[in-house]
Amino acid sequence: MALLTRRERPGRSGTDRQVAELLATARQALGLSVAFLSRLDGTTQHIEVVEASGPASLLFREGATQVQATSLCQAILDGELPPVIPDLTRHDAGMKLPAARMPRIRSYVSVPVRLSDGRLYGTFCAAGLTTDKALTKRDQALMEVLARAAAVVLEPEVVEHERRSEIEDRILPVIERGGPVVVVQPIVDLVTGRRVGAEALSRFPAEWGLTPDVVFAQAHSVGLGHELELLALMRAAEHLDEIGGYVAMNLSPATLQLPQVIDTLSALDAPRVLLELSEHDPVDDYDELSEAIEPLRHAGMRLAVDDVGAGFSSLRHIVLAHPDVIKLDRSLVHGVCDDPVLSTLVRSLVDFGHTAGATVVAEGIEDAREADALRALGVDHGQGWHFGRPGPASDLAPADGAGAPARTQV
């Protein structure tokens, strides 16, 4: 079975130009009218790149197709014809094929193009409209060398296309169904133990074996990220009618600034929404971000910086985005009970956050010792398996208050 098709492009890509140079070398070395690269998809032969002169340039066109089973290339791959054919008229099997009539091929050389894993991409061919008894196996050897070079040039593009296709084949059905499944995880006040809110978390099919952040990153890499995030936001917003307290909703900075996303958020109960910006997502222009969400924040919607401590960009987010909430990454939580360095770092971030007027939330709390240690360090709220695993809204305890976390008074 042949490989997935490469995407059609207007004009020649850089890859096609490199292949064309190899084809020009083949045509000139063999003295034939045309050299071309064909892709075989199992049913159809696609003529992808052509180098031709004279009448052949009118007969062989890039983008042309024919039934693969009736092509000279397939007959050669099947062993019905030899790879080097000085005179096609001497082969009854070849003269029965369409190429013998139109474009009336009479000499032919064809070798397979295989990728590094042995998969067949297609064929590297040269053809003449007249017989050429000078063609020999030495010409086949030259074509094989050039075909291997073509495979090296083609493989990165083929692999990238297959990567994109695999991602699209997984994510497009999710989009068509209205977005990912969204579950919620409780967020509690570490002093009272009462639930104050919940984070809406996207879930994708378990058989994918991928975390949500990876799925969203893959979606963005193929141009589906904004749509997938918007659908996840809409699914998360549905929980506002089901549960008390605030609902934290995750968005990348770029998606957050889209007009359709702003419109969606503007229709929500602003004081009950906490927007979480991931530490891993870059912000190209903080002024543009602030301008886009200023009406939302003026209406009472809150902004959180997520994953603080997982990398350096979170500190830049905090300084320039002026969040209402900073969420400590789970990497700072695990071991905080016994590691004085972690404790000092958490205390510093708490002091920094409170000085900036932000509520501090710790993620990934797994047991009572971690909860106690974080409370002693001044962390305001917490979430994690200790308080409840992500699940349906019906599993949540009643909320202590209906609003978003208030800014710490300084």
C-alpha cells in the first residue's frame, strides 16, 4: 500500500524544485524526452514533478493521473516488464497498456522510490517517444541513485503530512461532536476546607494516551487549536448553571484574544469565571492581551496564571498580566513537606503573590500533610486528588459563596 498523499500546492515547493533538479539530471544523462516523479497511492498514479523538453513537455503534465494498475510503473513493480525498456514494442504486455498509445511511449526506465523504512512512495521514471537501444542496466543504476536522493528529499514532507493527517483524523471527529468531554475538579479554601470553586478540565479518549495539553498543542500545530479551545470553553461554561462557586477555564493567550472567544466570554456571569493562562503558552504582546480582556475584567471576570513554578515565563506572566490568581504548579507541591528549599520557594511566591494582590492556589495536593504544609506557608486555596478527582459536576460539594476569589487586600 502506498503512502498518504502529499498536499496539493500552487506552484512548485522547495521540495519539488530539488526533485526537479534530480529529474533534470536523469533526463540529460539518459538522453530521453522526459523524466518524472510519480506517487502511487494504491489505486492511482499521480504525476507530481516533470522535467521535459520538446513535444514531451505538452504530453506530460504535473498533476496528471492514471489508474495505477494500468501504468507502466506498476507493471515494472509487478515484474511483468523489466526496469529498463529500450524498445517497448518488443513487449506485448507493455503495448497493451494506455501509455503505449498515449503519449505513445517507446522507451522507458522506472525504479521505485522508497522511504527509509522501506515503504513505497512511488517511482522515479524517464521516458522517450522513440526507441532508444542505448539504454542499459547502467542507466538503471543511475536512476536508482537519483531515486534514493529523491526519497531523502521527499521524506520530511511525507512524514510531516502523515503527522498532520493522523492528528486531524483524531481531532476533527471531536470537533464535529462539539468538543472534548469536560469534567470538573474542586478548589477549596485551605483554612476552612470549604469548596470555593472548580476547574473545568478537558478530557480526550483514553486510548490516545495523551495529556490534554499535548492534544491542544497538536491541534494548534495543524490549525485546529483555536476551534478546539473555543469548544472546550463552551463546554466548560455549561457548568456555570450546574455548580456553585467560580469555574476556572483554561485558554491560551492567543485564543483568548480572538473576537469570537471574547464574545463567548462576554455572555457569561463574569464574577464566576476565572480565566487561566498556562505558563507554557507565550504571550507575544501583553498590551494587546490586556486591551482584549480589559472589558471582561472590568465586568468582574478574573485572570489566573497557571503552572507557576514550572518554568520561567510564568514570572513574566505575573509581572506583566497582573493576574488575580496565581496557581502553583504541582512540581512545587510534591515534597514541600520535607524539602526546605521548596518550602522557601513557595513562601516567596506566596509573599510575592499577596503583595501583588493575588490569591494563591496550589495544584496537585495529594494528601493532608501537603495541604497542612501549604496552609502554613500562606497558600490560600488548593486542588488535587486529596480534595477530589476530576469528575462530573454532580460529585462536587456545595460551594462556600458563589463568586470568584477576591483579591487579597494589601
